[in-house]
Amino acid sequence: MTPPAHRATTANLGGAYPFVAGSTLGKKGVVVGRDLLGGTFCYDPFQLYNAGVLTNPNMVVFGQIGRGKSSFVKSYLWRQLVFGARSWIIDPKGEYCELAKACGTIPVKLHPGGNLRLNPLDPGSGESAIGMNEAGFDPGRDRQNSLLVSLASTCLGRQLLPGERTALELALGDATARCAGVPVLPLVVDALFSPSLSSARAVHIDRDALASEGRDVALELRRLVHGDLRGMFDAETTRGLSLDGQVVVLDLSAVYGSDALAAIMVCALAWLQAFMGKPGHSKLFIVIDEAWAIMANLSIARWLQASWKLARAHGIANMAIFHRISDMSSVGDEGSWQVGLAQGLLADSETRVIYGQSPGEVNLAQQDLSLSATEVQLLQRIGCGTALWKVAQRSFLVRHVLSAAERSMVNTDARMANDPRVYT
Ligand SMILES: Nc1ncnc2c1ncn2[C@@H]1O[C@H](COP(=O)(O)OP(=O)(O)OP(=O)(O)O)[C@@H](O)[C@H]1O
Ligand SMILES: [Mg+2]
């Protein structure tokens, strides 16, 4: 015989079934979907940070292919618009164009030989644009210098030698002096091939010797100026291009899968970084979709780490999307910088959204993500659109609900179905 129904408040049920049904995160912020243990699931990292539930607003999303990771992120950013939040998206597969269209913005599509240019040496309008401070330290110059070092070491595939690092720093000085304004990469390459007398004297060698120190770096950077990657980062930023829109999409699909993706990401991220922390800006989400593809690059991993660490200070919530949880440990050799940075990124992301995982994967990750035995089993069974949310110490099983309008915005199956609207 079925026992009679019993009704109780969620507060009483929480007491009656401790560790089974916890309290919700509250009703503030964006509605994500249904909490499968009851009720509506709402989430806003800024609200939760202010309420002391989270100590950082960053999020990592994991999930096998096609589980709904990008769909969740797209619709979440769309819903956040109502709350005045903006977003900058690094879109390696070119699938955020529908979201951009719905928000009335045009994705910035970068491709070699294209019409759009981003100057990675742009001073931007963020904190580093202020200029030299009283102590003679210029954060803008410092940012330009570290971008060039990252870019050169990414292109060379190794750390720079002391002589190369110095030649690059002096070339930046020469390029700035020669244009009396904001330098562009072609000027830096020219200055590497042909340094000034004063630069050579500064390091007590002659001009030919300094040019020879910087030659390998010059030859690699030349690829972005005259070689196969020209036409993206080799001139002033295209007029009218701004990061002030509600949703800014950097579409890198034209170079996804190319060996140059990392170098292009370094330039694109440097350009975004110049505009971070702009005074008066509202809360901002920075999204790196397909982050697993670029984490192995040390320069990018370092940039991500800096962005994650600065999140609170700049009012930024970072979101990075990975496939497998082991992506975090497979980005480099055991004990390597890359693995250390990836683990740091995980530690600095107090919200973890985990979609379905394979059995081997989830057993491996149990410890890294502090998963209970029940959660491990669940992750092997949940289907598309449902995820385990770990928010600080708490867990929720959430079914992400899409509206009819959102469904067409997030549909990536169209490509599989040979939809003529895509790939014409
Ligand atoms: N909550 C949901 N409800 C219904 N359908 C969904 C839901 N989430 C995603 N889908 C559908 O599943 C398909 C795959 O989703 P999506 O592209 O977001 O997966 P993904 O995890 O980002 O995949 P990939 O790893 O290939 O990038 C989409 O076409 C989308 O329409
Ligand atoms: Mg995706």
C-alpha cells in the first residue's frame, strides 16, 4: 500500500534529510533551469560573491562533446543582459554569431589577409593605459613588453634567451620613438632587424651584434607582418572597433586547428587585456570556449592565470570550457608549469559545472573535484543539458532549460544535419 503523501517546507525537509537536499542558492540572478532535487536554480557569481557564498566569481565548465556546454554559456550570457552584464567571448569555432546577432552586434572575425586589424600593442582604455606613474614605472609599456615576449616565445616554441629578451625590449623602445605614438608590430620587427645606435650602446655592443641577438625573434614575428599570418595584427586597430558593446565576440574559427592558433590567441587576449578594468564599466564575463585547445601554451596559461587572479579587482567573472577533467593535467608533463597553472586555474574557479563524463574520466577526477561516490555515478548517467554544479562546497543537479528562441540561438546540430544556413 502506498503511504499517504506528506507535505513539509523545504527548511524542514533539509533538516529531515541532511546531506541529501540542501538549501538553494537563493532566487537572485539568472534562472539557469530546474534543480532536480526541487525548485528553480538561479545563479549569479557577483551576487554570490557579495553575499560571501563565493570567494571568487570564476567558473570552469567540463563535459563530453555535445553535452550542452556552449549552449548553457550562450543562453546564460543572453539572460545576463537583463541584469546589465556584458561579455567578451573568445570563440574558436565561430558559433557565437547567433548570440551576437540577437544582441545587435557583429562578431569580430579575424582571418589572415582579412580587413579587420587588432593592434596588440594598443594602449586600450584599461588600467594599463594610464601612462608613466610617479615612480617612473609605465604599466602600458610593461604590458606591451610582456606581450612581445609571450608572442615571441609562443612563435619560437621555447623560452627566450637573455639576449633575445633584451633585443626585443630595446626594439619596442626604438619602435615607439620612431613613430612617436603607439607602435605597431611591423615597426618592432624593423627595429629588431635594424636597431638604433642608442639601443646598441645601452648594452655595450654594436648595432650588428644587437641585430644578430634579435634575428630569430624578428624572423618569427615577421610571419605576422609579411608571412602567412599577415593582415590581423600588423597595423593600427580598425577604426570603429570597440569593446563597448554588450556582447563582443572574437571569432577565431578561420584559424582554429592551425598551428598559429596560440600566437593569434596571445595577440587577441593582449588586445582584450588592454581594455580590462576600464573605469565605470559594469560587470563583465570573459568566456574562453574550447579552452582545452590552448591551455598547453604557457603564455596563454599565464594570461589566463592573471585574468583569473584579477577577476575580483576588475569586476570580471571568467568562464572557461573544457572537455575532460583530465584536460587540466594533460596540458603538459607532470610537474610542468602548464600543469601547475591549470591546477591553479581550477583552484581559482569556485564554481564548477560538470556535464556527463566517461566512467574512466570521472573516477580519475573524483579527488580533483572533491566528488562523492554518488556524484561520480551520476556523472556517468546524466544526458545532454543536465550538469552537476559544484558551487563552493555545495552541489546541485541542474537541468538547463532553454526557451524556444534560445534553442535556435544555441543549435550546433544544424551542421551535423547539413543545414543549408550553415557552411553555404
Ligand atoms: N539544455 C538543453 N536542452 C535541449 N537541447 C540542448 C540543451 N543543451 C544543448 N542542447 C543541444 O545539444 C546540442 C549540442 O550542444 P552544445 O553545442 O552546447 O554542446 P557542447 O557541449 O558545447 O559540444 P562541443 O564539445 O562539441 O563544443 C545543441 O545543438 C543544442 O541544441
Ligand atoms: Mg561547445
